Amino acid sequence: MDDRREPTTAERRAGIVDLPAAASRELVPVARPQLDEDSPTVDAERGGDVDTWGRSDKLRALTRTVYEPFYKHWFRAEWEGFEHLPTEGGALLVANHAGAIPSDAPVIMHGIERDLHRPVYGLAEYLFRRMPAIGTMWSRAGGVTANPDNAYRLLHDDRELVLVFPEGTKGTGKLYQDRYQLARFGRGGFVEIAMRAGVPIIPIAVVGAEESMPIVWKSRRLAKLIGLPYFPITANMLLLGPLGLVTYFPAKFRIRVLPPIHFDESPDQERYSRSRVMDASELVRRQIQDALYDMLRTRKSIWT
């Protein structure tokens, strides 16, 4: 049975069509792009179970064991639309982002790896890579420096699930009074990467991260002094003192996975229409924003 539907006007403008799931896995072989010095090479010598991206299956297994009680009993994560996540092939997972120290990425990655049994690679700014010890642990846990070449290789060559937060620090740095108001999704670079790699985008809406570590004030002076995008003063710090630096509130997480968005653009083109990229970026942002509003309307409490 053909379950295709006619695209809406907005989707036609963005160059988006509704395709069968199998179509997103029929990728066109292309030459690899020029890699930067931060990208791993296939010939890189790695020890033990560490893959070419620095991810360690053993460390991820240990992390899942340690994190499971927090996921299950502290955040009490619930998923909707989990069936939209592919069991094979590459896909770009796009989610909203929040919290002074974001709690959404670990929850999403843990839930997918636990129940779908697929690794998830999270793209983040080079800031994490620069931190001694933390940078190595972040890499072993599946973190990858966010740049187009890394994203392309993960999605097209390795056919992996890749998690990205287009809001960046604009999302994690917003005050509690601005919660669940999505910031602009940059210049739509994530859309162009998905088009070039020939993979779908899967929007994910997350409720709960905003309340787990809400920011009530930010110090620009301290941020500049220590070289961070922002220095937050959180409700956790005010209530728990120094312990609040690393302790989340037990806000209940609800995660809604939206249907995949496929593109009718041919993979690996040298250039893509800027208007189509921006239209698609805004469509993804609007879908996540609408889902958040819907989830918030039906939420009875932050804690349950």
C-alpha cells in the first residue's frame, strides 16, 4: 500500500516530499570531501574498542549502566513516536536545546541506544574538545566536533544516527522566563548537510530540560573572564549551593519524535538553493515549536 501524501505549500517551497522510509537509505556513492585536521581517518591507529571517531562501546555500556537510574527514576523519561526512528541507515536528529548544563542530549542518546540498540553521535562545538579530560570523555561517549565534513561522513559514509541542536548556545543560555521559545536555527547548515548526505531529518521535541537546570541570571563579566559563551546563575545553585553546579532538578522528561522529513534534492550537489535550505530550516523549527506548545498544554505538572 502506498502511504504517500501530497506535500503542503510550505513543504513544496522547501523542496520536501513525503517518501517511503526505504528511499532515505538509497544513498548515491560520491567522492569524499576534503577533511579538516580534526576529522578522523580510516587508517588512524586506535586502541581497544575505540572507533575512528573516538567513541568507545565499553565506555558507552558503562555510562548506560550508571545513567539508567537517573533516566528511569530521576527524569522518568517518556517517549512518543519512537517508531519514527530508523533501525538502519543514516538520519539527522534535530532537537530543541536547554539547561545551563544541557540534560537533553544525554537523555536522548541514552534512550535511543537503550531501546533502539543503535549508537548516536552528538555534534557539539569545539569547546568540549579543548577541555582536558572532559574532552576525551566526551569523545569516548559519542561526542564529535560539529563541522560539515564530520557530519557528512557520519551520515553518508558511516550511515549513523547523528544528533544536532541548531539553537546552539542560544538555546542553553536562555533565561527561564524565555523557556520553550525556540531561538533561530542558525543559517540552516544542518538542512544542507542532510540534503548533501541524502538522509532524512527527524525533528525531536523535548519537554523537561528547561526545568532541570533553569537559568535565572547570567554574568557577562565572568563569562568573558573564563572564555565561555555565558556564565549562568541557576535556580539549582541558589537552592543547593555548590551542589547545584552539578545537580539537576527531577523534572519529568517527555520526548516526542516527529515523522521524518525527506528531501527531493539529489545528494552531493556542489550547491543548494539558499531559499530552499532556509525554508526547510524554518519548517523544522516550526514543527518542533508547535509540538512543544502541544506537549505543554497537556502537561499537568513539571514533576509528573
